[in-house]
Amino acid sequence: MKDQIANLLVKYLEARGVEHMFGLCGHTNIAVLAALSKSQKIRFINTRHEQIAAHAADGYARATKKASVLLSHLSPGLTNAATGVANASLDSIPMVVIAGDVPTHYYGKHPHQEVNLHADASQMEIYRPFVKRAWRVDSPHLFPEILEKAFQLAESGRPGPVLVDVPMDIFSKEIDSELFDRQLTNSRNVAKPSLDEEVAEKIVRQLLQAKTPLLYVGGGILLADAATEMREFAEHLQIPVAHSLMGKGALPDDHPLILGMSGFWGTEYINGKCLGADWILGLGTRFAEADCSSWEKEYTFNFDHSKLIHIDIDPSEIGRNYPASMAAVADLKQALKALLRVARRIAPAGVQRPELVAQMAANRKAFVGGNQAAMQSDAWPMRPERILADLRAVLPRDAIICTDVGWNKNGMSQQFPIYTPGSVFTPGGFATMGFGSPAALGAKVACPDKVVVALVGDGGFGQNPAALATAHESDIAVIWVIMNNHAFGTIAGLEAAHYGTTFATVFEKDGKSYSPDYAAIARAYGVEGIKVESAAGLKPALERAMALNKPVVLDVYMKNEPVPTAGHWNIMDIYSPGKKVHHVATGD
């Protein structure tokens, strides 16, 4: 039976179990929207900007661990979404982007909104540098096959976004429904590669022989849903666990074997343990610059001394930044199952390191003790440490935290305990300002029964305030906590430290500190807005926001203090050669 592709597309998505789509209308995709309007199974989350839609789809995919679906208009819609899609790509988040395009018969003629000044009909070329693959649907009968391949590629191997570029006339073409039905017989359960017994045994024996072994875990552990396997392996061999920014929460922050985040925002103790390890098992990490103190040997990792065993699903990441003495390409969940099985066979009693565990516990206690004054401070503007402490005290252990950049990302990773693996969403690879607010929308849509908090700065919140319109219209009960320092705070602290000015980094009007009233802005969108007026007022405001179970914005005035740093970021050497200065406080 023949039907329009737009209708068959929606039926296909329903059959795949897609329950939500994110996007924005345009003349090139309204045929799909019209088909969606008749669906009883798919809810379309309508946004006011494509970047909001892309970040929301990203948050949704992180929460569901399945490919999200983003529907975009052509040219300006697609470029608006590009930042969000690129962010998802660098964080290995599966996403299928379906974008409308100019009609096939007008390619290269510069019809309304076509973008191709230097290459005819090449809208999709914009996305090639960061998506896993980009297809243009030139023939209607190929669309079903392309769509199936898109989902399979987005979710397989190292996950990531793909683009399906569709000329608008294709959506209105009729094809036989059998072409879509045939794709639905394709297996959804693709076996993932593991380690063979011999390789697993070599790795385990090397770790058993090591004097100071270390597990170093990245976001790949969470993407592979391998946190449980990793914890059991670490416990059996009693190996301490350090993590990258994206690996935050892979091992709960109250676990006795957790060290914490390494690198620029790592502590001296954590970086020292990384430096002192003789063998490091790297799991699902690319050893990014910030996590490795710009790869300078004296701060975090020194692989002249240490030896690396590197396991990743993506072979291109192995040896990218550090040489691997042993390496394997494997799915981390399957690999860790094999490693644990071998470890229990070779060392059935496991390994005990009581002195190390006691030392780590003492260090954690000392670190928290050193922050106690700031965490309990009644100062106004609020100390960022107090904001994080009050949040942790009020929120349930499994609350989902979506950060932006600045204190809410770096300080959170250093000082905010995460107890449930996969409950913190942060823009790692791209470090995208404006991510947290809309990502929280997608996370809450995916997990309606969990508390979802967008922990963002005023700079980041100000980039995508229209997320509030979507929250109100669609009843998405996110809590936004705005750490409002009236500045692009991290950059202001850098500029002040190195150049003695805060020009264009702080928000001022007539020489005075300036901030919009974000609580009032929230109310204008139809969202509950609370302006916190004192340090003591934050906890009750949070409790009220949780009890309301509807969208709420908390505007919290915060002092712009730098996040303590023990590592190194070599941009400092560019700004101030020969000096060891990082950030300074600015403002009140």
C-alpha cells in the first residue's frame, strides 16, 4: 500500500519505540509535523530555537541511552542546531537529525534559504566535520533504508549524531509502505565486541603485579552502562578510581575507592595519585586536555614513568594523547565482565589495600573540612561552595544535574558529590555555554519521576531563556538554579588575573553591576520565579521548588570566586609566561 513518506516516517518511528521528538517548524518540515499531529504515540516537544531543541534532544538521549530524534528546518534552522549537535557528537551522544532541505528540482538555483554559495546543494556539508555520517535523500525509495542505517550508526560503536538531509518534496512523495516495513525486521540487538580470555588475563595479571595500579575512567563507562561492572572490578582488586570530567559519577562519590576528578580542576592529592601510578587502566576516556593538565608531565600523568592499558570502543582514541603499552578495542560493559571473570578466577580472594583505603578516606575528610567554612558561609553574595552544599543537602541522591560551564561544571565536578551513576549531564568535549538549561528539558521528559536541576550561570542561562517557554507549554518541571555572578565569571577571573581588567566579561550598566531579574523573566514566561535574597533563603526555596512539581527558576546572587586549581592549563603560559597565576575573584 502506498502512502506519503511523511506519514510512513512517523509510523516507522512509532514502530521503533520513539516516544518523543524535539524540534522547530519550518516550511520544509511541516509535512512531517502534520503527520506527527495524528500520532498517539509520539509527543513533539516544540521549542523556540533549534539550539534549545538540539540540547534537549541531547539530554533526552543521555537519560534514555537511546538515540533521540531532532527535527530541523533547512539552512538557518540547521545552523542554529549545529552547536547542540556538535556538542552531542563530542560527548558521544546518539542522535538522529532529520532536516528539511530545498526541493530537489531547485538544488543549486539559490531558492529561498538555500545555503550553497561555494558548493552547489551542500547544506549537509556543514555537519560533516562532527556527525558520524551525513546522508542526503535523493531518491524517495532509498529513504527507509537510509533512516534505518542512521539509527543503527548513531547507536553503535562509539555513539554519536547522524544527519539525514531530506528535500522537502521527498516528504510528500508516495512510496510503498513495504519499503519501511522491511526495515523493521532488522535486528535491534547487535552484539558488541568483548575481550577474549587471553587478553583479559594479560591485563589482570599486569594489574595484580603492579605496585600502585589505578583505574582511570571516562564518559565511555557511562555510555556503555558499565558502572556496575567497573565498580565490582575495582572492588575485587581494590584499585583506586580517578575519573575525567565526563566520568564523574561512574563510581559514586561516597565509595571508599573513589579519588575524584583529575587535571586542571583536580586536587593535588588526586593528581599526585595519577602521577604515582605505575600501571593505569584507562577505560572509555580520550585523556582530554583539561583532565590531563594540558598533557604536561609534572602535573597529572607522566607516561615516561607510568604504563597505560587503554580500552575503548573507538580505536581512534587509543594512543591519541598517550602511548598505550597494552590496548584493546571493546565495549566496556563486555570488557569489564571478562576482566572481572578472569580476576575472580586468578585471584579468588581478591586484593586488600587497607592502608591506601584509609589514606583516601582521610584525604576526603580533610578536603571537605577545608571547604567547611565556605560551605557554611552566610556571606552575600553567596559563596559558590555554599550553593553546592545546600543543593546536595536538599536534593535526592538520584536527582539529575544538568550543568553549563564555569563553577556549575568545574566546581560541581570537584566538590558536589554524585551518588547515582549517570545522573550528571555536562558539556564535556565542546564545553558549550547554554547547554544546561535546555538539556534539563530533555532529561526531565525522559525521567518525569526524577528531580531534574539545571545548574547554570547567568551567562549560560541568558543564552537560551526561551527554554522556559517550552517548559511552560509542555509542563516540564525542571528546576533552574542560576548561579548569578553578573559576569562570564570564569573568563572574567582569567582576564583580571592576567591583564588587570574585566573588560567585556562582566555585566555592567553605567559602571554598576547589572543583571536582569531572572525570576521576573521566568514569571513573564508563565514559570514560577523565585529571587533568593539571602544565603539562608536558598534551602527553603529549593524545597518549595521541589514541592511545586512544576517549572521553577531560582535566581541566586553569587560571588565570583575562582574554582581552586591544583593542575595546570597551559593557556596560562600564553597569557603570562613564567608565572603560575590562574584565576582571581572579581566583583563584590
